[in-house]
Amino acid sequence: MPATLGRRSAERFKVLVPARLVLLAGEFECALEDISTSGARIITDVPLRTGNQGILRCSPLDVLFSVCWTEGKSAGLQFDEEASLGTIRQLRWNNDCYRSHHDEELRRMLQGWMKRGEAAAIMQQPMRSV
């Protein structure tokens, strides 16, 4: 059963990986901050509005979404169709194995979008296993 906009229907898991937003205006960088089978929280400098639609790309995830809330540089996305738990596990595995490889890219993106110190705090958040 699809989630109601603005309400969580599945447990979320912390990740911190670079991702891409595909919108009508183009393709943009974002950081995927947490994920569930029904949605995700992202950080981006792209001005999103509630109701915006697009595609979130973060291998192996490639999913249609609607924006259900925004707050500053953060946004909540609701997936049009649930992602499989296997996809979420693979994404977490990629996050855990390749974290050191993409930390510098994430740090650069976040520092460009956020106040000093906020990016460092996000980079140090603990992860939960799936």
C-alpha cells in the first residue's frame, strides 16, 4: 500500500551517499541522507517544492519520486513504487564499503550548500545496519 504524502510508512536507515536528481530542469547533485522502501531524505541546493516530481538515481536505486516536504536544504521524497529491501540492503552495503571513496565528494557538496559545521556534523552521523 503506498504511503501517504508527508507520513512515513517504513523504517528509515541512515546512509550518506552521493546521488542524482533528474528533474524537468535538468540533472542535479544531491546527498542521500536516509532511505526506506517508501522514500528518502536528501540534501541538495536545488530549490525543490512540495509536489515536485523526478527520478532519484543512486546505484542500484533508480526510482520515481514526489517531494512531500522541504526544510532549508533538506527534502523528503516519497517513492511512486516501493523499493525492494534487497535494493536498500545493496545501497547500504555500497555505502559501508565505499564510504571512504565518496566522503570527499560528499564533503565538497555539503560544504558548498550548508553553513560551516553543519556539513561536518552530517558526515559524522552514525549508521544503522539493515
